[in-house]
Amino acid sequence: MDLKQLLEDYRNGKLTAAQKEAFEQLLHSEASEEQLQQLLDESLEKTVAVEAEETQKFIYQRIRDQYIKEDGRNRGLLVTYLSKHWLRYAAILLIVLGAGTYFLLLNKNKAEPAVAVRDQPVSKDIAPGHDGAMLTLADGTIVNLDSLGNGVIARQNGAEVVLNNGSVAYHTAGQANHEITYNTISTPRGRQFRVVLPDGSKVWLNAASSIKYPTVFTGAERLVEIDGEAYFEVVKVQLPGGKKMPFRVLVDDATAVEVLGTSFNINAYDDDGATKTTLLEGAVKVVNGQGAMANNRSTAEVNAAVLKPGQQAVASSRSSLVINYAPDVEQVMAWKNGLFNFNGYDLKMVMRELGRWYDLDIVYEGEPEPVEVMGEIQRNLSLSQVMKILQRLHINYRVEGKKLIIMK
């Protein structure tokens, strides 16, 4: 049996334990190098031409990330090893998982095996979201950042607002007056954006999100307000006398995040039903209403908590927080890294994310079947490419203008 057929049987789980062991030894042998090269070339030829180079980069990065994560060896040596032998792993990953993306789909009612699906080119389609936002100045003027070139786009209370390659920053340009003025950056559905705040802190906004902030930070603390989803990298600032200037994020009138110098993500979409604060580095204190303690080794209901890196606070009501001590951080950060990560999602959760990114209203004709989705998709794919992958869930759909209609 040839290598291509063995790969297919391996993917579909048809090999016995002994056959699988022999097959894996074959994959790692030098003798298979030429055939793996041929299989890789054949698969890349079926990928859209403009995506071929990006597909190779994607595959290589996925291999590096996976092997470095699972292998305890020195990172530099391991990367060098993979650089020399990446073809073998690339062909395996590409053939087994599909070009450019992988997706595992589980239908709870039909008990079907997991499958891999390759993206297909389309000629007429809805494009994915891209960088862009609306800036609301202190006097209420709204500036469409999608249509402007790089350079100074406004002056606000002693600061120049500078647009540079999809990011807004504030540069000191004179003496600020005592009046506090605010700007707001909002991303519509189908847009994402980055802003460098007046103190140098960086904020990434996901689609359908906003951040309100002063054009100059004065007083005893730095205070911003967000809606939707945002990732923060907060810089430390000292007040006269050496005391640190606190940074606080208001999510709504019940939830606030007090920052102690850190990197974190806040997901606060209204239609998700909860505010999730996930800490990557440093420390944050999350405060939410009034609550009581609960004895549980994995979660605790509280009204305030200081998170450690890798922890998540979930505020689903005004009275308590639930602390998740082991959230899927890769899933939390997928949007910022150019991916949808749908691991453990049901269909409605998937559709909410697609609606925001492709600027669509989701309409259901009847209650959809219960499904569990596992996998990742690149956010730079067109809508029909994504829906073709999701069709493995036996989804019937149609698009009418700005509506994605899920049919029975």
C-alpha cells in the first residue's frame, strides 16, 4: 500500500496499533522524504494560489508551536531540528488535517467521526473583516479611520492623534488644560483595531467593540471604559513621589478590572451573557457586585479576586464571580492571533463570532440541532470558505444581504 493511502487510513483511524506504529516509523525515515515532498506539492497545488505561501507559513508555525509546546528540549535546538526536517511534518499535517486549516466537527445526534476539510476557492463571496474603526473626538466629531492615510488626524487637549498603519497613538504636543477630554474608538462588526493610549499602554479591539479614554491621563489613576472585547498591554506609570498610578478598566456599572501592571483580555459582549477577564502576565483584581464564598477546588464564587497568570474571572451576574483556574488561553487569544478557535462551542456560539467578523445578522429558521465543534479556522477566509467547512455539521444556510440564515 502506498504512503498516500496509509495517510488516508491513518486519518480515518483504520490502522491497527501495530500498523500505526510501523506507519509512524515510515514517516520519520529518510526513505519517505521524496514521496512526502510529492504529496505536499500536490496538496499545495489544490490550495488557492494566492494562499499557497501563507499556507506553508501557517503549517510551519503550527508544527513549531505544537512540538515546542509538547517537547521539553531547548527551544533553539528544537526549532533548528524542525527547520531541517519540517517537510516531513508539514506533509503529514497537511494531508491529515487539510490545507491551511483544520476542523473537527462532532454532531451529537449523528455520532459521526471527526473529519478534516480543505478550504475551497470561491469567486463571489463575503470578505472577512479587516483593520478599521471610528474615532469620536471630544467635541463629538466622528472620524472614519478606514479612509485616512498615515499622519496627524486630530489635535486633542495638548496631544496629537496620529494614525500609523492601522493603529492610533497620542503624542504630546503642548500644554494640556485642566479640563478632561475623552475620545472613543469603536470597531463596527467586521473591523478590528489597535490604539496606543496616551500613557503608552496598548489596546487591541476585536470586532463590535469600543474603548473610551481621556486624551491625557491626569489625577490619581488612569481610567478607561470598554464594551465588547479588548486585549491590553498596560505600562507602569509613576506619580510624583514614586507611587504607582493605577490603571482601571470599567466594563459596565457592575464590573471593574484594577490593573497592577500586566497583559490581559476582557470579553464583555452583551450577547455572550458573561464578562470574562483572562490574565496572561502580571496581576489584575476583578471586582463585581456583592457575593459570597463557595468551597470548591476548581471554582470559587466571590465578589472580588486577584488573578494569577493563566486564570480567568467570569462575571455572569451582579452578585458574584466564578474563577476558572485553567481556562483555554489559546482559545481566548485566538482572535488577536488571526484565528477562530471554536473548541467546545455549540452552533450558536460559532455563529455569534461569525456574525461579528463578517458583519452579519444571524437568523434561525427553527432550533438548530445540538452540535459540539472542535477546531480552528483562520479569520482571513471568506464566509463561504468557512461555511463550507461547517457544512460537515449538516448546516443548511443561505445569505440574504446582511443576513446569514440557518435553515432546517
